[in-house]
Amino acid sequence: GPNMGGKSTYIRTVALCQLLGQLGSFLPATSASLPILAGIYTRMGSNDDLARGLSTFMVELWNAGF
């Protein structure tokens, strides 16, 4: 998707809903059918360099290259 499009926020929300559902907690949904997971694995960057015009994704690509 486009840079600064909210992809990381969406992934965090899905992971949090899965975790809350597995714990039996409230989910902000009309209904949900979630499987039991052994773990939630993701690699997400938390840094960007907007002053230099680099999105979080671009910084992650740059860091993965070194």
C-alpha cells in the first residue's frame, strides 16, 4: 500500500483483537470467529525519517540492507 497509509496500525489492531478474543475479552465487533493461535509474529518498524522524506517502510528496507 501507499506510504503512511496506516498499514502498521491495521496490523496492530488485528493482532490485538486476536489476542483479546483468545483471552475471552470484549471485541469491538458484532460477531467474530477466531482460531486459537500459538503466537502472533510480526516485524514492524517504529521509526521514520519524514524530515528526509523516508517512510517507516523505507527505513526498514534501508536497515535490512545493512
